[in-house]
Amino acid sequence: MFSLKGKSIIVTGGTGILGNAFIQAISEQGANLGILGRNKKVAEERAHDINIKGGDAIPLIADVTNEEQLSSAHNEFLKKFGVIDGLVNAAGGNIPEAVVQPQQDIFSVDLNSVEKVMKLNLFGTMLPTQVFGRTIAAKGGSIVNISSVSSVQALTRVLGYSLAKSAIDSYTRWMAVELANRYQDTVRINAIMPGFFLTEQNRTLLTNTDGTYTERGKLIIQNTPFKRMGDPKELNGALVWLLSDASKFVTGITVPVDGGFMAFSGV
């Protein structure tokens, strides 16, 4: 039930840290892969590594906020594999200018930077869904978005990121209902809600240059019952489940993978 053998799946943000864990897991379960990202060198290297291991992957160079580039990637993937069975919207992240510092005037937030983060995360999820989703719906398949614990818990500093992820939660539920109304159980959409995993976007917030945790990092560990951050591979079980036929009656949900962070009151 959990096999992805013979399926053809696109992963946006496939050149990132979490994206790398995703493409490895999907390939290991037998799927053909499109590794979509802006970094051509990394996308090509990761596709090559999968192919020499016996998998089948192609790099797709595109910006998730650029419809023309996504359309070209769509056509390239169909030319290679003929079908799209799944989409993982893993592209996203934060930018330093959108982080609200403790000493910063809360009434002078850089809204232009917040808008950029919203565009990357929210519209960088919606646009690939629109470009690739129609083809998925024609045959059937699964779409998986990436949420965050910041979408439901107020985390200081990361205003734009929190707003965007909250919107992704709402979009996931809304789209699940609309897809079901139009296509019944043919295509489903869900989300994974990661807790804290070190990525390039949050590394400077959570760790010092010597690798030790910042005060913010220590607070996160303190409020995570498992008392550690997650390994990207620990997201793969939920991902494979949501992409596979094992979740055929599941749509519109957000699955926390957070070491207990959401369950803990801090007391």
C-alpha cells in the first residue's frame, strides 16, 4: 500500500535540505522524479545520483513563482514520463529582512519583505498546484503541501513566514473540498506540518557559528518533548503515506511531525 512504484512525482524545492530527504524517500519507494528548483547544478547532481542508483529522475529548473517556467517544466516532465501522479510543494522559506527583531519597532515592520515571503511560500505553493494539478486530476493522484508549527502557534520574529504557512493550511483545506466536489476521490491534497528542522533559512536563528544552539534554539528544545530537533528523514513516513494509495480516503488534513511540540503546553 505504501509503494510508489511506477508513479511519477514532482518535488518543488527539490534542491533544498528537506527537499533532498523527500526526493530520496520517493525514489527509494520506486517513483520517477522531477527535481524542481532554481539551482541547476544541485538539481542536476541530485538527479544524477538517483539515476546511478537505478532510479529515474530529471532536473526541472524553475522558479515556483514564475508560471512560464513552471509550464516549461510541466511539459518537460510529461515528455519524459507521460503522466504526473503526485506533487510535493516543498519550496519555501524565510528571508532575513522579514524577521522581526526584538528591538524592532513593531509598528514599522518591513511589509515589502513580508510580501516576498508570502509570495514565495503561499503563491509558490498555489501556482505549481495550478500548473501541475490539472494533469494530476485527469488521471488521479496526490498533492502534498508543507505547513509549519508557526501556522498555529505564535512564534516570535517570523511574522511573514507564519502568515504564509497559516494561509497554506487554509488553502489545503479549501482546495481539498473543491477538488472533491469536482473530481470526487480522484485527486486529494494534504499537508505535513514539520516541527523544527535545521535548514539554510533558519540556521542562523537557531544555531551559533560554532554549532551550539542560540537562546531561541534552546527554547525550542526545551519546549519539544523529544528534546531535540528533527532529522529531515523523519518527515518521510508521513510524506510517503500521503503520496501513496495507503491514504486514498484522506484529504484536507495537516499532519504534525514535530517531536511533540504542538502537544506541549510548556508546563
